[in-house]
Amino acid sequence: MEKEIKILVCAHREAALPPHKYFYPIQVGAALTNTRFYHAQDNTGDNISDKNPHFCELTAHYWAWKNIRCDIIGLNHYRRFFDFYRSFASFSPDRSFINRDSFLKKKYCFPDLEKLLNDYDIILPSKRHYPYNVGTQYAVFHIVNDLHILKEVIHDVSPEYSTAFDTLMYHRNAYSGYNMFITRWEHFDGYSEWLFKVLFELEKRVKLSGYPDQARLFGYLSERLINIYCIRNRLKVKYIPVIMPLDEAFRNPGNLRYTLRCLKNDLIYKLTKL
């Protein structure tokens, strides 16, 4: 029997999407506007749609967890897609860019996901490498106190994940971002149960500022949390680069330049630990 596959495509505004039977477009933050542009909205059934300014694409994640069922489920964005057929993927940037019109003219194709997920537990975006650990990276680009509170929350509500938290944050210099994934329902269900338990407790403890960037902290931290979940549960991960359709001008990083930068960052990180 053919497996039912749904890949949520999250959008907060109307956008043209490549046609595919797996894609399941969903409007996020629908509780905060009267505008409607996709058949599915994240404000129906059991939902947290009104939290979208802080939880970002996680409002679609939560909605899918509570309101639909399928065999294989994934999540990507209207501006971020897995680039399954990229040449030399192991040496390519974790993300590259393409003109939106050019992207939409091409037929978007998936591999045999059922077969792929027989060999792997989850598909995630390729990792990005830094010259320092993941915790330092968060401190450089975000508010480090939010990370400290997250550590306390994990220690209090799911202490069995504390070692995995420390492993990612203080002993690794790369992680998979974007809150994108494709996996079987059982892994999605287990991850969702843990993720929202942690985030809802974190929500009680943090103090949101008026800065829009900091207000999205639940989305930012969950990018790290999915890596922690995979470490703790020893999930076998298939890493796939991301392609981002853009309307504006862009410059794609070259494969060689990107590979050399990763090697340089890894070397710097290793030398700082000596």
C-alpha cells in the first residue's frame, strides 16, 4: 500500500509554489489576519496560530501534529526547499539561491522517500559550520540569556536530554537549521511531544523584548532543539542542501569556496580546543 506523504509548505503571505502531490500549503499566523490564500490555515482545530510572531513556522508544525495524520510528514517554507538532486551535494553550501521564476519553471522532484526513510530516520538540511561551538554562535547572533534559560528548562522538564544539549551547544561547531525536516510519523510525534513541552515551559520563563528579532526566539531555539533530539535518540540523519527561491538579486557561494570555509572553520574550532 502506498504511504501517505504530506510536506507542509508554510507561508505567511501568498506565494506561488511548485506543484507536487506531496506539498501541503498552509497559511501560518492565520489567527492574526482576515486574509486567506491557502486552503489550510493554522488557526483551525487545536492550534497555536496566535503565537506565530514568536513561534514562526512552528505554528504549522503544531497544527499538523494535532490535526492531521499521515505516514511520512515534512516541513519546509515557501522560500526554502530541499535540493535533492543538487550536484556534488557533499561539497555544496548548506543553502543556495535561485531566481523564483526559474525555480517555478522547473519540475520539483522528490526521491523515493519511503525507501530513503528505510535507510535513515530523518532528513534534515545540511549543517553549517562555525569556528566556535554552537552555543557561542547563538550568543553571537541572539540573546544568550535565552539559551541559558532553555538549558534550565531542559534540566527541569526532561533531564535525560541535558547531555545531548551540552554535546550540541558546547562540543560541536555545526548544526542543521531552518526547522525543516522529513520523517516518519512516529519520529515526528515523539519529537513534537518533547519540543512543545520544552517550548511551552520556556515561554513561561522568558521575558520577550520589543525587538522583533528576539521575539522569534522559539523559532530560533527550535532549530537547535531538533539537532538535540536527534543526538539524544540516536537518529540516523540524511543531510540535504536547501535551495531558496528569491525575487531579489543574489550571489551564490561557490562549492570550492564553501568547502574551504567549512574546513577552515573546523580547523579553527579544533585548534581552540587544544
